[in-house]
Amino acid sequence: MSWTGKSKGNKTGYGIFIKVLHSLGVMPAYILLVFVAGYYFLFSWKSGRVIWYYLRQRLKFPLFKSVLTLYSNYYRFGQALVDRIVMMAGIRNKFSFNFDDEVYFKEMIAQGKGGLLLSGHLGNWEIAGHLLKKRFTTPINIVMYDNENEQLKQYLEKQTGQRNAKIIVIKNNLSHIYEIMEALENNEFVCMHADRFLPGNKTLNGEFLGKEASFPAGPYTIASKLNVPVSFVFAMKQTNYHYHFYASRGIVYRNQPNLQPTDVLKDFIAEMEIKVRQYPEQWYNYYSFWNN
């Protein structure tokens, strides 16, 4: 089972949660999630096997802790989707944030080269985008595959508004590379998810949680070639209403002699392993991640 670029969920399911959020608020939506997460916990066997392997074989969790974390993974993923709707639609909420590493973003902006932000499907990047917009006037660009169901996309945008960032769509003709470079030249932030790829794309291998896995080559090649600071960023949910935003100090990898894209990958894996061990229930890769 490989990643297809499409997210789970349908128009009916999203519609129910949007109505609950508008009429009753965030906590009732979270209570509804208890049952939705229970359904996926019991019946979503394909994704369940993947997360079970991750918990038991890679993190070496004991049996009972693995069972609890598997359910918590589905529940936290549901919360991530709900929180995204809340922030995009401007629904009243009690969310608060810690942003201890704000100084690193100020340093990148001061350099005037923009900033390349590498993240993964860990935590909640949509929340991070809203947080950055509140703290800085610097535009944010998100590089992503445009493989969602078009009707579902239009429905969500109608209900919640546009994303809080400019979208750079990955295209086969590589025109997205020019958009990335233009954004960086304008001293803007460019965020790339650096842990997923579509079949047929170029990859790099690295040891993640004790076993070799494949990562998309593009983000690490760009990070090693461009004369811009690179930061690894994650927005992690700590309680129902509180997030912690993490960022590493921006590094211009191009300035390091004999550097290869795999060197950037090693640094990213080191940061992501720390966050995965700290927040094991918030890693949302529901496909076979490690190489056989």
C-alpha cells in the first residue's frame, strides 16, 4: 500500500462536523470524534496495520500501550481536521500556542533570502500556518500535490474559506520549482512536506526509527542547492486547546562544503524522530512507510 496523494473523508462527514462546530462549538465536535475514531479503530484495518507496525516494531511499545496509542492516533487525527476547520472558518475557540522558537523566523526574515520550511505529516501544519500569519506579515507558501477530490475541495473552501497560505502545486513539468524560487527571492516562507512521495518519484533512503525508509528527494535537493536558510518545523497538539510550535534554527546548507541532499535528510530525520517519540500518536502516515 503506497500513498496516493488523497486524504480520507467525504463531503457528508465533513458537513456534519461543520454544522456541529457552527451550532454547538468545538467540544461537542470532539465528543462526536470519540465515536468516529472508535469506528476507524475497529474497522480501518489497512491503516491500522500500518500504525500497529509503527508502534510495536519501530517504537517498541508494549501491547496495551500500543492499543491505546492506536486509538489515540485516530482521535488526534480527527482533532487535527476539526481544528483546521475551526481556524479557517473563524469559529470561536479557546486555542492557545507556545512559540518558543520565534526568534529563528525573525533571523530568517532579517537575512532577506526567505526561508525553506521542511515539515512532515506530524502534528498540524494548517494550525502552524495560522500561527505564522498572526505573528508575521511574511507570506507563506505551501508546496503540495493537488490530488484531492475536486468537489470535496470546493465544498470545504465554500464552508471554511481559502487556506491561510498560497499554494504551489507540484507539476510534472517542474514549473513549481520556479514558483518556489520566486517566493524565496521575495523573502517569503516556503513549506514543503518532506516525508511523502508518489510512486515513480525520485527518493532518498535514510534510517528512520531503526529501519531504512524512503523519502522524497525533491525537498532535500532544493535545500542543499539554494542559498536560503532551511528550518524544520512542527506544530504539535499538547492539550485539547493548546499547541506548541517548534522550529530549528535556519541553516544555509549550500554554504557547507561537499554537502549532499542526504546530509539534509539525516538532519531532518533526527528532528522528526525526536518529535515522533515525544508525540507518537500524532504521526499520520497511513501507508507502508518503511522499505521491505
